[in-house]
Amino acid sequence: MEERIIKLEMNVPKTFPPVKPLGYKDKKRILVSGGAGFVGSHLVDRLMMDGHSVTVVDNFFTGSRKNIEQWIGHENFEIINHDIINPLFIEVDQIYHLASPASPPHYMLNPIKTLKTNILGTINMLGLAKRVKARFLISSTSELYGDPEIHPQSEDYWGNVNPIGPRACYDEGKRAAEAICYAYVRKENIEVRVARIFNTYGPRMHINDGRVVSNFIIQAIENLPITIYGSGKQTRSFQYVSDLVEGLVALMNGNYSLPVNLGNPDEYTIEKFATLIKEFVGSSSPIVFKEGLEDDPKQRKPDITRAKNYLNWSPKVSLQDGLQKTVNYFKKEIQMSKTGLRS
Ligand code: NAD
Ligand code: UDP
Ligand code: UDP
């Protein structure tokens, strides 16, 4: 019986999401490192639907094939299972360099590997950009501002990072990655774009991601305690993933070459956010306070004047709409993991 179903499935031609026809001159060969991850896979959807040829390079540390399964078999799509700390030789026109763990529990798991990915990996991706003369965009982060002393954070703030703390592997890795980018600009004339991304959420966040949005939503759906680390007075500003993708594409294709913040300036205390999620899901979860994390930034909110002025970009999706899509996603994922359809 099982064998028959597999055979039937193999005979049904796969239908792909609609793809714009692009002329030879407009169609680009685009590399997305980290394209099997949360943000990367949404970017891949956008670039594929725009009609480009997309190659995903990923070592599947936190990414997953299911995030990009909708494109597997499409003639414009390719996946390379590769760790970017090793050199990569392919031919492309643009590089979106996103490969790096992003959630604190993931990047702290192996801090040496996080540093290697951000430093050696970025050098390799820039070496590739240099050889093939590709434009290069890096996904940097608001973590570059550390525990910020100015609020909101604008791009000319140099940050307040503890260089030897538990978050340093990521924060300093990304700071080094930005320094490497501008060294390649000065020495090799590479066309570089730097996106400083603030907290982003949406469907396809890993179920064990450990970041606040996924943790709180899963805890609320399961009626488990919602865990606030520390006082809950620390703040974050949450951006929906489709807004980020719009910003990344605008940045890549625009003329602005200094760093640009991409984030939603709507700021919440973590305590307020916990209550909001609990009410949104209609959950009976208790809200509990756990020990605070070392070096946890106390406040974070992007100044997006640069993105508005140079990219004509600002976030469009309300927290209400973004949360609805994300909660629906996690409800399905939890259901599937319970019925054994997803591991
Ligand atoms: P994610 O963990 O879902 O995606 C990262 C992807 O990179 C995964 O597919 C992972 O397997 C891959 N990867 C990691 N190390 C690799 C290596 N050595 N070689 C090849 N592939 C590797 O995280 P995300 O949230 O999608 O983040 C994507 C990028 O955006 C990261 O660079 C992150 O620093 C940046 N960023 C994200 C946020 C956010 O809130 N999501 C905020 C700031 C910056
Ligand atoms: N590199 C790569 N793919 C390429 C070209 C270079 O992965 O297509 C790697 C290369 O192996 C090197 C790094 O990128 O380790 C930096 O390359 P660059 O040419 O800037 O430096 P060099 O090779 O001169 O040290
Ligand atoms: N946080 C929390 N409970 C959780 C996960 C995170 O209170 O279950 C807090 C965390 O301490 C931080 C904020 O939520 O103050 C955002 O954490 P996240 O890991 O999502 O991202 P960060 O902005 O710290 O990289």
C-alpha cells in the first residue's frame, strides 16, 4: 500500500508557486547563503517568484529542507549542502549572505563555530563576490549595538558590546563581518550592502529556535508557563518577515552602500509582550519570571530614518496581522509534530 502511494506521488507532476517570466537581461543568478533558514527561505520565495535563478548554500545547522521544499525540482532553483567556512566556487551575479545562526541558544551552542561562520564564512563569500564581480549584501544585526546607551539606535551609533561575554561570539562576529565588508570595499572595490536587522518573526521560525516570539507563542498554544527572563522591563521591537524581505531586496538593488537598519520601531517591554501573546492566543498559561540572561540588552528600537530616506522603505505589517500568521503556523507545526508527520 505504502509503495503504491509513493509511485502515484512520483507520477504527479509537481506544481510550483507562480514565477514571473524574466527576460535574459533582467534575470539574475542569485546566491542566498543560509537560504534554508527562517529569513533566507522567505527571501528565496521572493527572488524565485520574481523570476531569478536562485542557488541556496546551507549546511542545515538551523535551516531545513522543508522551508524550501516548494522549489525543489524547479529549473531555476538549486541547493548546495556546503559549510561556508570552506571556499565555494560558483558563478553568480548577486550574493545575499545570510548564513549564521541567529538565535542566542543556537549561536552560543558552539561559539567558536559562530565566529568561524561570521569571519571565515564572510571572507569566503566576499572572495567569491570579488572573483565573479557580484554585488554583496550581508545580514548584519542590531546586536552590533550591544546593550545600547542611546535610544532609539541609529546607524552612526558604534555600540556597547561586551567583547568577552557569552553573546560576543555573535555580536563581535557580526562586527568583524561588517569590518571585513568595508575592507573589501576599500581594497577591492566590491559593491557591498549592509542590513542591520532588528528582531524579526514569522512562519518558519524553528520550533526550538529559543527566541522570544516562538517561545511565547508555543508556550501560549500549549498552555505552558510563559517564561520571562529577568524583570521583563527590557524592550524589543518586532518586525514581520515579509517587511524585512522587502527591505533586503530594496537595499540590494539600491545605490546606498553604508549600513541600514531594517526593523519595526513599535517597541514593547517583554512583560507587555508576554501578556499580549497570552491574550492573542486565548491561553490559560501562567506568566513566570526566570533568572535574567547575562548581557541581555535592556532596550532596543531602530531609528529607520535612513531606510525611509534612501530606500523609501518602512514596515507595513501590523503586529496583529503578523502574529496571526505566525500563531497559525505554530499551531500547524505543533499538530504535525504530535501526529508524527514532522520530526
Ligand atoms: P536561521 O538560523 O533560521 O538561519 C540561518 C541559516 O544559516 C540556517 O539555514 C543555517 O543552517 C545556515 N548556516 C549557519 N551556519 C552556516 C554555515 N557555516 N554554512 C552554511 N550555512 C550555515 O536564522 P535567521 O533568523 O533566518 O537569520 C538569518 C540571518 O539574519 C543571520 O545572518 C542572522 O544573523 C540575521 N539576523 C536575523 C535576525 C532575526 O531576528 N531573525 C535579526 C538580526 C539578524
Ligand atoms: N574564495 C571562494 N570562492 C571564490 C574565490 C575566493 O571561496 O570564488 C575564497 C578564497 O578561498 C579565499 C577567500 O575567499 O580564502 C578570500 O578570497 P580573496 O581572493 O579575497 O583572498 P586570497 O585568496 O587572495 O587570500
Ligand atoms: N526572552 C524571554 N523569554 C524567552 C526568550 C527570550 O524573556 O523565552 C527575552 C530575552 O531575555 C530578551 C528578549 O526576550 O530580553 C528577546 O530575546 P530573543 O532571544 O528573542 O532575541 P535577542 O533580541 O535577545 O537577540
